[in-house]
Amino acid sequence: SLKVLQFGEISNITSRGWSALANVLCNKSSIGSIFVSNHTLQRISLFLNCIPNDIISSLQLNTNNNKFEVARRKILKHHFSNGDNNLQELLEMELRVICHAI
């Protein structure tokens, strides 16, 4: 599995490019989407160190070897940390996903 993404001397990654990478690391559209997001990539090597904070946060979480724990932490961070009631979404999920999400 890919743990390090090296861009070399490329330094002109657009905001659209960063947004796409952030979405791969943590697709916040639903709990299920977060669960199947990338939990393996841990580091981005870039000529200029201008990596957005949300990507840095996901990369740091991904360093945990327990990928179910990584998914759980991303779910808790993005779906339950702001006080929103997302229980309906949990009720609609498959049981195997719920068990790992919580």
C-alpha cells in the first residue's frame, strides 16, 4: 500500500488538486464514505511544504496501524464533534460498518 506520495519539485498544486486529495483521504460526505476513504497514505513529500492543515491531520491519523481505529477517529471528528445529530445516518448503515465506526 502507498504510504508516501512524492511530488518531487512540483510546487504548483492547485486548490482543486488539494481538495481532491483531501477527499481521497477523508470523504466527509457520509460516515460510510469516510469508512472507505484512504487510511494508508501517511506522508506527502513536496518541494515546498505548503500542505493544507486538513490533509496534514488526515495523514497524521493514518500513521496508526489499526485502520479501523483511523476510520473511527475520522468519523468521530467529522460527524460527531460539532454537536450535529447524525444518528439517522447511523441507523441506515450496514451493521458491520456501524461496529467499526463506533
